[in-house]
Amino acid sequence: MLSGTAFAADLPARMPAKAPMAAASYSWTGCYVGAHAGAGWGQTKVSDPNVALFGPSITPTSGDTIGVDGAGAVLGGQIGCDYQFANNWVIGLAGDFSWANIDASEIDPFFNGKSGGPIPLHAKTDFLATATGRLGYAWDHYLLYAKGGAAWAHTKYNFDNLSNFHSGFCAVGVGCFPTASETRLGWTAGAGFEWAFANSWSAFAEFDYYNFANHAVTFTSQIGTSVPYNVKQSVEVAKIGINYRFGAPFH
């Protein structure tokens, strides 16, 4: 027993055991670039403020409107930067651009056109763009967020089969085809969910609402007759996308 005790005393001191390393948590701080695709729904309302003008109008009074609703695909890309603070909160700035094919057509319910036929109104939004900020709450690889900011939309309009355009006759026996095209500034608000599924990759699903208010848009026929109409437009978009995130995503 004495010899065993003496031998144990000669052994080197035991090294202290190391605590297991804590698992690294995901950080949303950094910049990213990505792509998205989805569907959009547009609502356009056209009214005629020029009720005192002589000749047939598109709508009989300024209180009457033609509602044009349509849908189509959107496809585009986005770029932005995020900063995570106070452990779980994320703020960011982003811009995106979407090519769109939100096409709509409606028959004027108030008047008939050339030879008693209908007067169709067409509206097509072919791009959407935004510059937004976002605020989100993150738990590791998951981020729930809301966003809002400025929005732009480019939309083309045209009426078909008019016998004349207000008091300007297009030609004897030929219908008028007044058109308009504009890029409108408005606002957008939305919400989404993003999932970092790999070291530098994340996927998201998002819903956005765009509002472009009510203002005058000038329609011009092929003979140069121009008339302003009030146009109110809004768009809703549901989309999914993927982002590549730069930098080290863990801390």
C-alpha cells in the first residue's frame, strides 16, 4: 500500500478537461445577390375627368370607372445588405427589379364603339422595381421580416374600336386606338420568411403590395388627339427566391 501511494504521487498532474465547443450560430450580417420568380395580380381603374368635353367619352361621369383586373408572371433579381444586432434583430436595405407580364383586358360597360361593337381597354404592366428597407427577427438559420419603401411600375394602356376620340375623328369608317405608356412612382409594403439552408445560400418566400395612387395619364390617338384620363393602379405579388450571401455567415 505504501509503495502504491508513493508511485501515484510520482505521476504527473491530470490535465483539466476542456469544455465542449459551443455550436456556432448563424449570422445574417452581410450582403447578398439573388433571383426570384412568382405571380402578380394587377388592379387598374380608369375614369374620365373631362365630362364637359364634346363628343363620346370613355366613361360618362368622373364618378364612373372602368375596372381592369389581370394577372401574370414576374421574374427578376435582387441585391441587398443586412445587419444583425441585439442577438436576434436584423435590419437591411435592398433593391429589386422584376420583368412582368401582368396583362388585363376589360370591355367598357358604358359605351359601344365602332359599328356598335364593344370598346376593349387593355392594361399591361411589364416591369416592377423597388428600393426598400426591412426589419426582421432571426432565430439561427430562420428569419421572419417585414419590408417597405419606394416602388416603380411601367404600364402600357390602349383602347380599341372607338369611332372617335372625344371630338377628334380618327378617319371616316376607321376606329381610334388611343394609347398611353408611363412609369409610375408609388410605394410598397410586404412580408416574408427566409431560410439559410446552406453555408452561403438562403431561400425565401414573400408577398408584396404595390400602390400607385390616382393621377392623370394622357392617351393619344394615331391622329394626335390627346386626352388625359385618371388611372388608379395597385399590384400584388407573391414570389419565391434564392440568395447567395457573401462573407462568413457564422459567428
